[in-house]
Amino acid sequence: MPKNSKAVKRELDDDVRESVKDLLSNEDACDDSFKKTSLIEEERPAWNSKLQYILAQVGFSVGLGNVWRFPYLCQKNGGGAYLMPYLILLILIGIPLFFLELAVGQRIRRGSIGVWNYVSPRLGGIGFASCMVCFFVALYYNVIISWSLFYFSQSFQQPLPWKECPLVKNNSSTYVVPECEKSSATTYYWYRQALDISDSISEGGGLNWKMTLCLLAAWTLVCLAMMKGIQSSGKVMYFSSVFPYVVLICFLVRALLLKGSLDGIRHMFTPKLEIMLEPKVWREAATQVFFALGLGFGGVIAFSSYNKRNNNCQFDAVLVSFINFFTSVLATLVVFAVLGFKANIMNSKCIALNTNKIVDLLGTSLPETVIPSSVNLTNVLEVSADDYQEMIASIKKFNGSEFSKLGLDTCSIEDELNKAVQGTGLAFIAFTEAMTHFPASPFWSVMFFLMLINLGLGSMFGTIEGILTPLIDTFKVRKEFLTVGCCLLAFTIGLMFVQRSGNYFVTMFDDYSATLPLLIVVILENVAIAWFYGIDKFFEDLKDMLGFAPYRFYYYMWKYITPILLLGLLGSSVVQLAMTPPGYSAWIQESVSELRFPTWAIVVCISLVVMAMMPVPIVFLLRYFNVIGSGGRSAVAYKKGRIIQETGPSHGPRRAAPPRLCSRSRVCKGWGGERERRVVTDSHRRGRKSNG
């Protein structure tokens, strides 16, 4: 980031200049002597420090999924045993692909559109597809931030508004709202008070004005933070990236002091090794690795494009990947420490309720001798979990198969912890309910939702940067105008998510707008570098850029292993989508029901996937038939942070020579080998300037 608001020129060694004309030109490289040489000067912002850049990448990759998706998958797929396949796939898929995106962004110094036009013009649609996916994700991701803003604004109350069910008063009596009484206070508040949700996706129900204002506030925050590019968003990163860790550590310390927290952590990390061998576990681990690092969005490329050319991005890839992993583990510890505390409270209530039932049954359905002598039923609130389990075992032995008719629950902490929740169910229902039992609960609620807001904003900054940077690099529009226009358009379209049926549209976009398109985008990125550009040539470029050769491990990952694993992940994702009927969870009165999407909604789901991927075949065909130029790359030579554009006679659809880094006064070979490009020496350049 520049050190002040004015444009700051970097040293020439740190700059690479390029224009949209270079990216989309149909001109081929000239022969040994070129008719015209022009020096393209352009200033590019830079990070103020390495720390700021790392915080930006961490803020983008560490998002809401680390808090409410990873713990759910960990619990669902074998507890501590799930960490092993996740770590293996992080090394085989996550780190190599993350390094690849960091490297191409830093090497070419453009956004995703410019990068993939440079690497392979016929695959230039990859960049546009990334922008489309970023836009779709930004539409609904900011809605989640608006939900967090709403809960944050409601947390400055004692007691918290979702602690108890609301009461209805009439002339003769006061009673609890039936819908709330049949569910729970936090569930009722989420679905009815916050979302005021409709019964199905087909019932729009009009705008929810509270959420509309929160969505406007969320987009205003994003717009103001992104207005000046990394000049403004870079400063915000110091807070938005660090604050969530402060909150997570505070929550962990507080939760560990609560009764039952260790039960949750013990349950979480008790490995179920037999589950680890199931293919589904590896597929879900690969998907989580893929999305946890933000691969394919273009945000990673955009952020790294503002780096110095000699920055050690290989180290950055490993560092950020493992920070992301350990953040997920930390969040998992926090979540299950809190859920263990909640499970202990719910279990105590269950024991008290069922002990009262047992007392009522004594002398009628049960003889008093069935109660163990060590259990004292004088005060049901003092019956411990062990005492209750001893009673249940004795009753089961006495009644045998008739036990179920007594209507008694087993009341096990394990059963409570096995009620797996994720996403909004974890953040806005389970976690909020647990916090109502905290001492000073409003304080912890404020901290929790402020953390969610910061996690969301960090990811939003990277997502929006993945849209703005390539468009600005390509079309040379002012950052301020494009940012405001993009945010206004997104807010307008986003109104569909804050109508009463909006939560169902969030589910639709989350399931269908990103998963398949991003997988295809990353596969194409990998193939473009490894097979179109050439993995050997890319390694030479990296060696020249970094000053050392990257580990040979990445060579084999990029060329063979990672593409195969990605294709397997794509195939399994397609099979899963084909076998799972498109549907959503609807709140109907006091319970959640699983409904199928209507026909028009299925068409929308398919359209999201098609629209996201459409730029790839369109650009390929346009370049193949030479409509916008199959040459794609004009002849440019990187020298001392400058691009020398060489224009010469057109040779039709013949492939242009790619830019190659050359030392002073050295002749560089083009892609075809038979054409050459001379680097203009400083004396030659001064001579050209003196001659006018």
C-alpha cells in the first residue's frame, strides 16, 4: 500500500507495466528489428509492508467457514481422525494451488483477467469466470454480514432478546407464543423475529426492512473500505484480520472455565478411525481445503499482484495455509468447548425433567424398589448424571421391552453433542443459546458477532478485490467509480436476499453458484500453467523471479497429482449433486421441513452454474476464430520493472511470443523459438528519447 494517499512510485525493479492493449492485442511479435517500440509507464499500488500483505491474505482465506463449517465437518467425519485427511489434502491440493495463484499474480502483476490472458489467451475466459463467481458469492456473503450486524445491534440488552420466548397478553391471561414454546427461544428469534421467514421460496413476502437497512450498512462498509483500493482496505486489515483471533482466544479461555467444556473438547477430538476410511470423508475434506483458502476467486491473485517481484511467495503460501489450518482448529476448540457447556446445561434440564417423571411413575408403573439405594430423589435438582444413568439402567432391566412406553429419555451429553449443526444454525441458534447462559452474556454476544462481522469483511475485501482489480487493469476505469457502481449494483440485486424468503435464496446461491464453477476454474488454472504455458518454463520464470528454484515437489504436484485429484473431486461433486435432489430447509410454524425446489428455482440453479462458466467457452471460441485475436499476448519484454511493447506486422492467427525476463542487452527467445525479441538497453532508450 502506498505510504500516503498520493501515487507513490516504486523502484523500477519492482514495477511491471502493462495495458489492456497488451492483453488483447492481435499483433504478433516483430522480427529481429522492430519497426516501433513504445515504453508503457503506469503506476501500480504496493503494500506498505509484508505484514500488511500477509494479514490481507489471512483475512481473505480465514472466513466464516473456519468457524461454522470446519467444526461441523470435524465432528461429522470422525472427530480428531478428520484432521489427518484434511492435512494430507492441504499439502497435496491446497498449498500447491495457493502457491500457484500467488506466483502468477506476483509474476505478471495483474488481476485474474490479465493473468490468464497472458498465460494462455484462449483460456482468457478463466479470469472473467472468476469475476462472475466472485460477484455471485459477494451477493449472498454480504447478506450473512448483515445478519451479524443485526444481531450485533441487538446484543446491547440485558437480558438478550433471544433468551426467553415472548409473552402474549390479552384481557384475561398471559401466555407464551405457541410457535416459540414448541421450538426454542433462540430458534424462534432467528426465524421469526430476525428473518420473519416465509413458509417456502415461492412466497416472497416483501422486504424485511430491518435486514434491508443492515444490508445497506454492510455494503456501505465494504464500499468505504475498498474505495481507495489497498490504500484503504490495507489499513482496515490490521483490525479485521487480528481482532477475530483475540475474540477466539478470549472465548476459549472463558469457555474452559465453564462446566462441561472439557466434555465437548473430549467428544470433538475422540478419533473414530473407522470413519476416516470412507471416501465421503476425503471428498468433504478436499472441498473444505479448496474453499478455505479462497482458491479460484481471484482475490489471492489480486492481492499478490501488488507485491514486489522478488517476494518469497513460496514461503507465503505455506505460512498462510497453516495459519488457516490452525485457525480452523482453534475455532473448533472454541465451538465445542461452548457446545459442551451448553450440552451440560441441556442435559441437567433433561435429567431434572425425567427424574420428575420417574417420581410420578413410582407406585403406579414402577415399584419403588427399582430405584437404586444410592440415589436420593428428595431433591430432583441434585440428581447427578451418573445417578440418573444408574436409575435408567435399573428401570430398563426391570421393564425390558416395555421401557419405551414410559416416555423417559436417556439424557446423555454425547447425544446432545452429536446433534451436529453448521452454518447459520451454529452461529445464530446453537451458539447464541449457549451465550445466554454465560455470565455477562451481552458482552460475549457483542464480541462474538463483532468477530463474525470482521471475519466476513476480511473475506469480502478479497472477494471484491477479485472483481475490481482485473476490471481496472483491463478497462482502465477509476477505482472509486467502479467500486461505488459495483456495490450499488450488488446491493440492488441483493434485495432478493432480504425479502422474507431471502434465506432460501442464500441457500440456493451457496449450494450452486460457486462449488462447480470454482472447481472448473481451478482445474483450468492448473492445466493452463502446467500444460499450455509449460511447467518447465514456469519454473524458470519462478527461479528468475524468486532468485532460487522452488521445491521440485511443486513440479510434480502441478503437472500430475493436483490435476488428477481435482478431476476426481469434480467428478464426485457432480455425482453428489446429481444424486441429491435440489432442495432446502424451510421453517414452517414451529419446525424445520425439507422441501424440494420448484421448477423455476431449479432453472435458476442451473443458470447460476452456466452463467459463471459461460465466459470460458465464449472467449475460447472468439480467440479460436480470431474474432478478438488469437495472439492474445503482444510481444513484450520484462526489463527492470518495465514492459517494452513491440509492434510489428501482423501474421494472422500465429501465436505471439510470450514475455520472458531477460538480463540487460540479452536476446530472448520467444515461445516458438524461431522468433526473437531484443531488449532495449538503457543507452538505446536514451538515444531514442534524445532523437525525439
